[in-house]
Amino acid sequence: MSSNAKTPTETVRYAVVGGGEISQTAFMPGISATSNSRLVALVTGDPKKAEALGERYGIKSYTYDDYDQLLDSGEVDAVYVATPNFRHREHTVPALEAGIHVLLEKPMATSVEDCEAMIKAAEKSGAKLMVAYRLHHEPGTVEMITRLQQGELGRLHSFTSHFSQDLNEQNHRATNGYWAGVVPDQGTYQINAVRHLFGAEPVAVRAAGRKHPEREYNFDDTVSITLEFEGGQLATFLVSCSAAGIDRFTLVAEKGTIDCDPSFVFGPDVSIKSVWTDTDGNTQTLDPGAVEQFGGQTEYFSNCILTGKDPEADGEEGRRDLRILEAIERALETGERVTLEPLEYRPRITTDQIYRLTPVEPPEPVSVQSISG
């Protein structure tokens, strides 16, 4: 494989592509907690964001029309892509082709075909592609995964979860159909979590959804999903963007249970806390404390860039979740059970991926409703 990837020596220079809420309240402030990463540019279609965020962080701003100019400028080593899901391929492939490393928000894309195009672009150029599964670096999550995969609770049985929020109907995630909606936006967390907690890939999907009678979302805003696994395990979870916020899961195993609350969210006060209960009723609480989740994943990715290591949450990791999201879409459309091609699980998450950076308080966002980012 030939490589035209940019290789910084000490600090990785990042541009943010898309100035929406996740960029403004999480990635852009979080990068300040790292020791090896620096924010240098923003790509946005919103002049108000360009001016305000440029002043806030002392960075250059580019429009989307000037994106190629940024990639060729020599001023950035990596981009964080946080545009709407259907634009991920559009902004990721040119960066990879230019030798610029990409940290890409999840879900990876809106089709497996787009995922594969991004994977091929990374392979061809040698630039690194990582999907932003921040919980792969969060201490509570990683410890649960590694302890379960070491067999601490014996044979795993089932996973149930609720993850809901009340989403503004004017948000771009509320007005652009299934692939901007609640299943890819929130369900990706549960899909990714259960794959690693079970240490297995699902073989079939069922799903049922409904639309809130008084909301104007153009997709099923509450969806129940069941994943079947070859070993007989079942994962059933519900996502909603028209309800009070809830974020928890329960895992049942041969030798005990895990109750995790909160499970998937982030913030300066958020600790991914779990209670382990064995069959005799003895409990153990795992409460690692709050960490800077976005800074942690950025520090990890920058270390991969600086040392030449391939990131754990690579394009194939994103593709594996996307094929499940595609199957859920088909299940919702047909009302039928949808089978998946069997895949061997990749046991790649390890405790050396944990980062315990001090949380950063999020600033007040600027004009976050624009779909253009």
C-alpha cells in the first residue's frame, strides 16, 4: 500500500468539518484537554458560526466550497467530520485521498456502500480513518466489556435498554428521514455496546416503530429493536426522540446481572456507572467518575497518527454497525425478520484504550440549527 498520509511529529492539527451542536459543545472544547492535539480550523456554511467560533478559538474558517483548499493547504493533519450522516462520505473521502487523517462521527454513513468507499480511500492513501466511538475509551464501558469477555459472569443471556430524548422538531435530525433519525442517531450506541458486551455479531433483526400523533417527524420516532445472536442471546432495546430522557441498560448472564445507568451519554459530570449483582445477591458498583470523553478519543486517535498504529474503531467497525442499521430499516419497512450474514467477532477493545482526561465544561453554542454545519 502506498502512502501519501501526512505524518506530524508532535502535535496533530485538526480542522472541524461541521459546526453543529456536537462539534461546538463537545469536540471543540474537548480537544483542549489533550496533550497531542490542536484545533486550527473550522469548515462551516454558516457565517455567524465562522465569525463567532473563529474568535472564540483563534482559528481559521473555511466554507464548504473551500474544503479542497483547506485539504491542500498543509495547515491540517486531520479532520473531525461531524456533518449530517448523509454527507459523511462527501467530506471523508476527499480528506483521505489528500492524505488527511479522519475522525468521523457515528454512524459512519447512510449505507454500507458509502462505508466501503471510505475504507478503500483510507487503504489507498494510507491515511487513518477512525469512527468516533468515544465509549471505547471511557473507563466504565471498557471495564465492563473486558470483564465480560474474560467470562466473569459466565454465559451471557440477554440485554435490554432504553435510550430516549425529546428532540426539537426543527433540528435537522428530525426532518431528514430514517438515516438522520432516532435509530442511527441513538440506536447505534446500543448496537455497538451489545456487540462488544456479548462479544458476538448478530445474525437477525426484528423491529417495530410508530410515529407520535402530535409531532412532525418524518420517520418512526419511537422504535423497538431485537437483535438475535447465534449463541441464543437476545438484545432488545427501544429508542425514542419524542419522550423524556432516559439512558440505561440491563444485561443478564448465567452468574449475575449488570445494571448500567447512565449508559451512553457524555458531559462534565457523567460517570458511566454500573451495578454488578451475582446470583447470591451480592453487589459491586463500578463508578469510575467523569472523564473527558471527546478529548480522550481525540488523544487516542492522535497517538495512533503519531505512532503509526491502526485505530481500534476503524472503518470496518463502523461498517459492522451500518449493516445492522440497514437491516433495521428493512425490518421496519417490511415488518419481517431480516437475517444478517454471519460474521466472526473481532475482540479488539482493551484496557490500554482507556483515557482519563479531566472533563471540560461545554461553552454556550452558537446558532446550532443550521443543517449546513
